[in-house]
Amino acid sequence: MDAMKNKTFATWLALLGGPLGLHRFYLYGFADTLAWLLPIPTAMGIYGIERVLQLGQDDQLSWVLIPFLGFAIAACALNAIVYGLTAIEKWNGKFNPKADALAASGQTHWGTIFGIVVALLLGTAVLMSSLAFSFQRYFEYQIEAARLISQ
């Protein structure tokens, strides 16, 4: 019999290890293509942060790369919210098909609720921060370019 997939653990795994695909490996196994692809935008965003640290905030490529990390984290936070809010019967039917529909692994606990709240806060903050950084730098660049043209 396959191991039972715990909803609370999957919620926290999506939140904490999601950008590396850990929640997908847990739920779908090592054959899951998306789990293997998730680290790519994460690495691109981390590379954007490294470029900002090395080259400063005027590096235009970092403005494009940093949102990839933000989107990866926000998408995984959204996954955590979806996992946490999934009904017990639907969770067990999808991830624990051989178990009883009301098996304990699909139940929502306080740990699940806390994971949902943290995912909502973290996902929103990271998404908005990465977008704000990129848009701010882009518009400042446009204003500077217009200023140079007008002189």
C-alpha cells in the first residue's frame, strides 16, 4: 500500500519547499515534470538578486529576473492555500485513493489553518514586493531616459 499523503504536511511543504518542487515530489513522485521544472524560475530569480547585490539596482536584467522568484514563491503559496482548503473527501480521493474517504491524513488541523494564513501573508508580500521593485526600477529608468532626451 502506498504511503498516505498528509494534507497539513503538503501545505507546509508547498509553502517552505515549493520553489524547489518538494511538494510536487511528495504528492506525485519523482516522475513529475513540473517538480523538476520549478527550480528553474527560482534559480533565475536568485540570480537576479545576486546581480543586484553585485552590480547595483541599475542592472536592467535583474529587473526582469527577480519577479521569477516572486512568482515561484507566490504560486507555491497559492498551492499551499489550495491544498489546505481542499475538502477531506476530495483530498483522500485524489492522493489517498485506497484509504477511507474520511481518513485522518486528509483532515484539516490547526497546523493546516496556520499554514494557510502564513501562505497568504508570505505569498502576497513576496509577489507585491517583487513586482514593486521591478516596476519602480523600470519607470525610474524611463524617466531618466526621457530626461536625457529632453536635454
